[in-house]
Amino acid sequence: MTDRELTELIKKVSQEYFGKPFIHQAYFNNRLKTTGGRFHLKDRHIDINPKIYQDFGYQELIGVIKHELCHYHLYNDDLPAQHKDRSFKVLLEQVGGSRYSPIQPISKKKNYHIYECTNCHHIYKRVRKMNLQKYVCGKCRGRLKYLHDMTISS
């Protein structure tokens, strides 16, 4: 599906479910990782994650389009259009749009550097390396020594 076909599909869904025209553009955006789509307030275009269509199919794509069109039409009508707002939740329920993206967030692994004070034995866990000549323990001003790296998936 191309961006032009996506725009036409969104125009069709907008007219069918909302009774209002979609007069802006829609694009597939490969940089979206965990969200299904995004409505841009500035120029009012809609980005859709292509993985929604590729991995989850046409029906899930329609659900995400309805979700973004809720933001679009509420914003154009000067109504509250955030996820937390009642007007958004009610409209989303009426049109049967997706509340959440089906894409699961990828757990990222973070590398930590572990340091210990030689005096009070307080342990420090840092993402960035420390210059041991420059920094001392914040509790007792003792010297720090490097212990090891630790990888934690979050």
C-alpha cells in the first residue's frame, strides 16, 4: 500500500464512520516503533506505522486509522483530543477504534558500570563511566574503585 492509497483509505473511513471529510495527507512512517500512528497538530497530517498493516492486517489498520481520526476530528472541532479526555474516549468507543497499539515495546538492554567506595563500601550504579581520578564517594569522600559491568534488560 502506498501513501496515496493510505490517504484515500483514511478519507473513506473518515466519511463512513465520522461523516466528515479528511482533507489532509497521510503517510507511512517507518520510524514509528511502538505506536500505531500519530496525528500532527501543526500541519494536521497523520503518520501510520507500516508494521500495523504488514504484521497485523487490514482490520487492525482500520482500528488505528479510527483512533487517529478521533484525534483529528476532535482537534478540528476545538474539543479536547487527548487520550485522557472523556470526549476522546466516547468518540473512540462510538466508532470502534483501537485504544492501544498491538505492537509490543521491545525491551532494551542497558549497560551499567558498577563502582564501590573503598572506605564505606557504598555501591554506585552508573550508565556512564566515571573518571576515578576526579570523583569520590558522595557519602564519605572515600576513593572509588571500578567493580564490573552489568547488563539489565528493561
